[in-house]
Amino acid sequence: MKATEEQLMQRIQKMIFDSKEIGYNPTYLTQMLNTQGAIATCKSLINNKNISTGFNKLWSLKRLDLTIENIILEEAFSDLFTETEKKIARDKLNAFGYKI
């Protein structure tokens, strides 16, 4: 069964909840989700050449498992993203010491 944008949104909302539990409130991500939707937000963050503030914050908290990059690599969402986008996400995580 292919994942839907709604399922991706639910997964990201869980990640936001988990982030708040460890003291990080990803307000910019929430704004992006409200204006662009889940898939467009993920694609925007993945394809940005710069490392996002949220990614840096989660790296400093040793929680790269809570990044958008990690979420798009989950098997359930594989069909929503291109191989190039998944490679970018994997490379970004690997560059910061998070092995997939």
C-alpha cells in the first residue's frame, strides 16, 4: 500500500511532538507544513543546499532520528520521494554521523 500525504503529515506531527518532549519546538517546520503541506515541505527541506536550523538543533541534541531526512527514508514513505531526494537525505545524515 502506498503512503499518502496525510500519513506523512501524521508521522511528521508525531516527530514534532517527540521534538517538543526533548525541548525543541520546530516552529518553522510547523509554519511550512501549514502553508505547503507535508510532501512539499519535505522536498523543500531536502533539496535546500543549506542545513536547516532544525536539523542542526536535532544534531546537537543527538536526535537525528527526528529529522525530516530520516522520515523520508522510512520504507512507508519511499514512494513519495525520488531516488535523488532519498540519496540527498541519506548523505546529509551520514555526513553528520547518523548511519542508516
